[in-house]
Amino acid sequence: MPIARPIRPIARPIRNEPPSSAGAVNLCGASRTDIGAALTALGVPQGQLRMRTSQLWHWIYHRGVTDFDAMTTIARDLRATLASRLVIGRPEIVVAQISTDGTRKWLLRFADGKEAECVFIPEEDRGTLCISSQVGCTLNCRFCHTGTQAWVRNLSPAEIVAQVMVARDALGEWPTSTENRQITNIVMMGMGEPLYNFDNVRDALAIVMDHEGISISRRRITLSTAGVVPEMARCGTEIGVNLAVSLHAVRDQIRDRIVPLNRKYPIGQLLEACAAYPGAGNARRITFEYVMLKDINDSLADARELVRLLRHYRLPAKVNLIPFNPWPGVAYECSDMAVIERFSEHVFKAGISAPVRRPRGRDIMAACGQLKSASERARKVKPKAPPAAST
Ligand code: SAH
């Protein structure tokens, strides 16, 4: 299979912060420390900081309020002071779309004009929000559309949290309730490599998990990595969420080509890090994502080798088989359905769950590896076209 693009070297992670918006401090996505600092700057006495911070926290993350005047537990004078210097803004929603299957997608523009997408996928027993960690990606996986876009920057903790805030606004999920939630799960499977933006992702997820706010349990959050081995243990200990690994191939020769990060952290090292992942066990399995690429990684021999590897490293695993989602100019094709089924059955027979992921939101290009660039193309073709549906 010819490789369409020259292989770019693997860039080092860059932990750059976005420029802050001029003027008012935005508390959307702020941590308790950030809120405390903002209050201190406004002259709130030290002795009141804790109480005021938790009041604001409640209004921002439990109630979803964006207007200080609605914060009725805070004295009117202080509300006015807060409103004069602070905002609880949301990123601009550039496009909001709803697929015929109920999948929703938002393209968000941050203060510096950079854009990222998040996607909500409703299912019978759950609703999953897929969020982005970076604008662009440094990894250049050959089958992933994000790899064809320029690397731009890391998202800040606030920008990562803001994706959840926007989705909850649109789904009418305020105030936070423990029952009948629409967003029950979060996956860090949008644009970017979350473990190359570790600190920001960790800080963002701490806000999302906080019991006095959005309160989504770490057991319902999954972080997907292409295999940044040195950060994996920290992900387990410092974030504590479920792990998904984009394996996609069982031989280094092939994985080196399709996931170039493999040249740095080959399959053996990656699976060892998985075996040592803190918190993983039979009740909390590691998901191995495997994109089905015709004649590349989809043979029965590959399925056998996958089973052998998972057994060899004694991994509490489930396999997620993803039908490849093609995009213009890509050198790969999706495996035939019969081939995917055969692969799945072989892994199932070995006692490992290996469902085939159902493509969702195809009509709004909400699928894997197609975020943002698809919207950019659509806007170039029809600059004034209204979104398919608005929230
Ligand atoms: N960088 C992280 C998370 C982002 S990608 C990671 O690699 O895991 C989320 C998942 O979508 C990954 O498993 C990725 O390999 C997969 N993916 C990317 N492009 C795809 C495509 N065109 N078709 C199917 N799956 C794709």
C-alpha cells in the first residue's frame, strides 16, 4: 500500500497556553483556584474566599448559570461587582448540527479564533460526549484526517471543560441531576492526543468529575491514547479514568507505518504499560481500538496475533473494532463487512469481547478522525450555509 504523504517526524509535546481574552476574566472552565484568584483580585476578603468560591462553583457547574444576576445566594452588591469584572462566557458556536440518528456536533471557536469540535452520541442506555484535547495533532496517524491538518496548539483546561458546558447547555442539562442524564459518559477521543496535553487534560477532568458540579464519575470517562507510554501510568494515578489504546496493528512493521508514534514506543512497550495500568482489572478493562483497514491489518492471522498478545501480556481487555472511515485522498479502504465480522468472531471465540463499532453521525461528518476539517471544507464550499439544525 503506497503511503500518500511523507512521514513527518514526531513532534515533541508543546504545553503552550492560549492567549487570554482581553478584558474580563472568563470563569467558564475555571478551577476553584482560578475562581479564588479572581475573587482576591476583586478585593473579596480572605476569610470569605472559600465560601464565595463554592457559591460560584455551584452556580457555574451545578446550575450552568452564565449571568451573575441569577446568583441569588450572593448579595446584590457583590453580584454587581462580579459582573463588572468577570464573565461566565462560552466559546462561540460556529456550527451546531444534528444527525438523522440523533448524533450532535458542535464546532466551537475559542477566544484566539482557533476551533475544535465535540460530538454527542446518544445510545439506548447511555449518552457519550466525545471531546477534543488539542487543535490539530502531532501524531500523523496515516488513516486519521486530523493528521493532515496543521498542528496548532493544546487546548487549555477551560477550553476542554467548555466543550462539556456547551453540550449541556444545548441538551438542557442544567441544573445537574443524578437521574435521567443525557450525557452519562465522556470520551477523550476527539482531536488531538490527550497524553501530549497531560496537565491540561488532568485539570479539566478534575473539574468535570467534581461532585459539587458536573459530577461525571471517573468510571464513566475514557481517555484514548495512541500510546504515549511514559504518561500512561500517570493517567491512571493522577486522573484515574478508563484507558483506551489505539492499537490498530499487531506487528511493529505495520504499526510503525500507520501509527508513527510506534517507532518511539513499540507494541511490546505499549502493552507492558497497559498491563501495569493502575486500576485496570476484570471489572475495569482496557479498550483496544482497532480500525479495520482493508488488506493492512484485517487478516485472520492478525486476529490470532491480537488474541495471542492480549493473553501474553495478561491484559484485561475489550477490543473495539472500528470500520475505517475514509476521507478524500486517503490511501486506505475499509475492510469488507464479512472480513470485519470474521475478525470479530475470532476474537470473541477466544473469550474477548470484540464488538464492531456502529458508525454514527455520518451525515454530519461526526465520525472518527473527521472532526473539524470536514466542517472547514463545508464552509469553504458554502460559506453562508446555515447549520443543519441549531440548538
Ligand atoms: N490521539 C488519541 C485520540 C484521538 S483519535 C488516539 O489516538 O487514541 C480517536 C480514535 O479514532 C482513535 O482510535 C483513532 O485511531 C480513530 N480514528 C481516527 N481516524 C479514523 C478514521 N478515519 N476511521 C476510523 N477511526 C479513526
